[in-house]
Amino acid sequence: MRPLAFSTNAFKKNTLTQAVDAIADAGYSGVEIMADVPHAHPATFTADQRAALHEQLGRRGLAVSNINAFTLFADGDTYHPTWIENDPALRQKRIEHTLLSIALATEFGAKTVSLQPGGPLIGSDISRETAGRRFADGLLAVLPAARQHHITLAMEPEPGLFIESAAEYLEFKRTYFADEPRVKMNCDIGHLYCVGDDPAAVIAQMSEQIAHVHLEDIGDNRVHQHLAPGKGAIDFKAIFSALDRTNYPGWVTVELYPYEAAAAEVARRAMEHLRGFLE
């Protein structure tokens, strides 16, 4: 059976310890760690907290599927500081956070660090050309550490950000990192569906570019609102069939961050709905 993970970013009203226990209790094989407050913000995640997490993961039999370094609430909000800010000092904060997240992934055995795809362009005066160059420069600053520790940097296309679609990911990759195996995509199924892509087709056509998969449901209106599996229009049978046909070797992580008020229950129900697609 294909192993499935769940992201702690649905548990922002809970401690990391509570999140890990709930994810294990729901039957998942892995846990995606949110590299931010209130969980494992790398800059403030103490040695004692790290030791406790190692012990808990071992005791509960969970692997770390991915380090999620997308948000940076500790220094800003969901998106800011971004890779493409006009202020170089803010861009440097994003670089430093990513370097610490790579170290966190190395410590806990994750193979990927998922990243925001540059940042939002809506409402800014930043051109696509400038955004692409700044994002590429930021990735170049963290790439040596990723190479050294065998960590893949997985940018996550998202509606409204610099890279929204699979095609925009490919354009950026071919322009700046065509031959770089440590820069790939975090394939968020719902995000692709929102922008009109066929997620199963993307998996089939771009399997070599996919380092990690995020899974959630989305309504048939394609509005970017993460829903529990079974509550929207995503064809999960087609998704898992595509993963199987392409022999995708990585993790699939369920990401349901809007469900903070009932994260444990939603994690359990998501597993119940998806279990039949995993065999």
C-alpha cells in the first residue's frame, strides 16, 4: 500500500506533539513538518524540542515526508517575506529560513523542502522578469546546501503567485535550472486543478519533475479553498493511478490547513476516504 502522510499545518491550534500523535492515531505513515511557528520554526526550534520530536517519531513509527517551508509567520505572514521582495534584506530572510529548513530536513531524514514559488505578484510593481531573476538568485544561494545534504528544493505552484501552473514551472525550470536535479516541483494537486491544469495528466507527463505531492480536494468551481477529500471534484482514482503508472517513488502528503478547529477529526476522515485508493 502506498504510504500517506499528513501535514502538521492543519494543527496550528495544537502543539507539534499533539499534531504528531493525532496523525499517527489516524493511521498515517508519515508526517510533514511545518517549519514555522507554532511547530518547528527552525530558528527557534530548540535542541530539547528536536530531541523530543525524534523520540516521538520513533515511538509512533512515523517518517518525515517533507519539511514545509512555504509560510513564514514567524517573520511575516503566509507569503512574506518572499523570494522576490523589493527589499534585499527581506529576500535574505527567506534565504536564511530556507537554509535552516534544509538543515532541519537533513536532521529528520526528509528528502524534500517545499517552497513558495517566488511570491505573489498581484498588487505589486514587480515584473515577471524581475521576479524570475530574484527567485532564481535566491535558489542559487541555497542550492549548495541542498546539494551537500541531498535535499531537493520543491517549489509549489499556487494560484496568484509568480508560478501558478505546471507550464509556468517548466518555463522557470528550463530558463534557470534546466540541468539541476535538486530543483523540482512540489505537485499540489488542488492548486493545479484551480488554475485549469489536469493534475493526473501533469503527473503522467512530468513525473521526472515531481519531488513531492500535496493532496486535497477542491470544489468544482476551482476556487482555491482546500477541502477534505471527498468534499470536492478531484478525481483521486485518476491521481493515484497516474502515480502508480509512473512509479512515483516519493511521498503523498494530505494538506488541509484550513481545518484548524477540527484537524484530528479531518485527518482521520481523510484517511478513511483515501485508503481505498492506496492499495
